[in-house]
Amino acid sequence: MAQQHIFALIILSSLALAWGFVGVNPTEPFNYSTEVDTNGNYVLFWKFNNTHITFEIHVKTYGYIGFGLSENGNMYPADVVVGWVKDGVTHFKDYHTTGNAPPVVDSQQDWFLLHGEENSFGTVLKFVRKLDTCDKAEDKKIEDGTVRVIYSYHTSDPSDDNLMYHGPDHRGTKSLSLLSVSSAASVTSSAQYQDVRYYDFLNGNFLIPAATTTYHCRVFQMPNIGGKHHMIKVEPIITPGNEMHVHHILVYRCRGIDPKFHDVRYLCYEETPNGLDPCDDVITGWAIGGKTFHYPEHVGLSVGAPDDPNFYIMETHYDNPTQKSGMIDNSGLRITLTRNLRPYEADLMQLGHDVNWRHIIPPFEKAYISQSYCASQCIDHGDSFIIECVYDSTERTAATLGGPSTRDEMCLSFLHYYPKVALKQCVSSPTYDSISNDQGSIWPSLSTYNWTTQHNRDLFKEKLRESSIYHVCTGESMVPQTLKYTFRENPPAHDYIPPTLVCP
């Protein structure tokens, strides 16, 4: 099988122009930048070399600031720094967290302050650390791949090292690829954006219903664009004021659609008109907190070629927990197209758990791992994917099921990759045949099962591991396959030997 280069949408969507944040001026040029929160109050810049990484944070506060790295996105355990500027003096220390308590100062200080100031925007802290500090007990090694960045801030400076609680509204997490091989310079170079055109998928002033969850679909027929182009950029357009209600957007490309359906609008999954189903070829998407997505400069997704469909359906998930009425939305996605075709053809692959009730998450679990699989029969013999989602269900008293609502759960990954292959979707779902009776009903039933004991929850996990799995893979020029198999991890070809650490 040809070598695949796979990168996740959520990772590369973090790239942004360093000068694109209102009121924020970094102290030097940085290759990478992003808004860490959803409202522009916490802006992060960074750059790195083979041994060190430099961060600069601009936060709209004149109190203390927290920044850190977490294994799972939780506030603990985590490797953090805390700093503030008071009377012109910058205070800064390396900490770690161990629980729902103030952070603890590290015995070995491995993050080093370069600059601190207060300005018209708020507080600025600039600091550096080694990628590997060799402090296994209190620091996190920064490696290639997705890193969970955590952040916090307070409106006031502490009087000493006893930090006040920042509260639930001044904290959060964001997944980033800190050591991405791309650079902001490469993804925003002007040469790439010569001879380009734009196409907007927008919701057309849709009245958001006064319901907790709404999926709105709109059909688009793209006009003739004069031959094959490459899609090279996707950027969200979110109606001001609706930022917390537009949960995610997916754009599907559809074959065999009657032209009469252009601009048809309907509630997805509830009132899909005959002739529009199925249409499940996702080509791009966005989720709350996401930024502009750039393809690498040698990669693009084909649009407008003779065999490319010209009908699209945009699905928008609205989250309206207070059932507010009267909200008008024209959010959507803008795609950038170029005639200058790139060497590699990209595509998007959907992996994860089929969205249905068989996705069961027990309550009272701090870090429940839900696994789904893409078997080698769908990719290539010897290759497979495992998708894991980790859930904190300690505040639930009943099982949470998979489903489309914000109150349900999903475990899906949408991966941009290249070069393009036939596979589009590869999802799985457990059969629960290890805990079912002859009629196929799950034993014991969810309505009566006692989830309160650790023994019972462990028994459920054990039976789930023994269950066989329904597995579905679909794609262009592929005969859809529905497989039933028991997943077994391949034994390693050889024992893992960790790399030699260069530590004192």
C-alpha cells in the first residue's frame, strides 16, 4: 500500500496569521499562533527548534495567568507555569498539578521567563523550555503529535504564591500540534493564493429553533468553475453572537442529485427529502473553537473535475440548551480554490464509532476509554486504525448512549490525508453478543443494571472486550463491506526499545 501521510483537521486548524489578532502585538515574529479560548481573550504564539520551544501568551487580564500541558486535557495531572506582573515586576514559576487543589511548585524549575509586561490588551508572558526537560516526575515531554494545552487566568494578582481559584469560566483546553512541520509562513505565503476563487456555504439567515439540538441541512449546486481546481483552504464564517450555538459544520459531496434540490433546506435526519439520501461523502468540516484550515502547499482536494460531483449538502449542528428563540444564523464555511494544481490529491476519511445507541459509556467513570476500529480488510492487510475517546462520566448516574444530540456522545475522527485512496468511511459498533440472550437483547438491560459498583462496571468492560464487532467501510468504487469480527491487537514485531535520553 502506498505510504499515507495523515493529519487531523483539529490539529492543522490551529494555524493563524501572527498579526491577525486585534490588539495583540507579539514581541517578535512567531511561526505559529492561535486563540486558545473561544472568545479571543487568550492568544498563544510559539516557535521551536531541535531542542527548545518558546511560548508567548497574551491574555486579556491584569491578574495571574496559567498555561500548561496535560495528558488528557484535564487540569490535573499537568505540567504548568503560572505568572503575573505586579508593580512592573514579573512573577513566574514552574508548577505541576496533582488534583483539585492549587498547583505545586516544581522542585526543579525547567520553564524560564524571557519577558513579562502589561499593556493595553492585558498581560504578556514569554518563556522557553527544553522539549525534554528530563524531569519525568513533574514535567511533560513535548513530542510530535497532538498535545493537550490547558489554560487559566484570574482577574487579580495573588498577594503571594497562594493562588486564588480561577473559576469555571476562566479555564479550558485546546488540542494542538506544537511540533508541526508546517509553518505559518508556508501556509500563508502570497504565492499560494494567486489565481484563486472562493465559494461560500452559508445557512441563509436560518431561524434557529427554540430546541436544545437542531441539525439544519442546506443543498448547494456549485456553478461550473471551468475545470478541475484544488481546494486549499477552509475557513469558518460564524454569525456574530452565535459563536456558542454553532456546534459543528460538515459539508458532504453528493452524486446523482436532481437539480431541483438546489437551495432546498430541511432538518437533517428528521425530514430528509427523497432523492437526497444517502449522501455521506464528507469533504470538510469545522467544530466549535476551530480556526482556518490550510492544506500543505503540495496538497489539495479536487473540486470541479469531470468526475467530481457538483452538489453539496451542508449540515450545521446548533446547540441551544436554554431554548432561546429568535436567533438568526448565516454561519457556514468558505472554501478557497486554485487552478494551480498541486502534486498530491487529498481526501477526508471518517473513522470511529458508528453513531448509535450501541456506543455505551458507563457512569461514575473518571477516564472511560471507548474504542472503535478500522480493520485491515478495509485498508490493507497488516494495517488498521484504533480510535480512542476518553470520557469523564463521574457526574452521570446513568449510562450515556451514542447519538446526534449534544447530550449524547460521539467518537469520530475526520482525517485529512494524502495521497487519496478509495476508502471514505470506516466505522465500527460492538454487537454485545458476549452479554446478550438468544433474542439479542443486551444483558442486563440498561434500565435495571446497577452501575454504582466498580465490580459491575468492570464486568461490563470485560464483556465488551469479548464482544465481536460490526464493522462498516465504504468509499468510491468500493463495494460496501459489513464485517463481523473480533478485534485482536497484533503482537509487536519486536520489543519496543525507548530512545536514548540525553539527560544529565
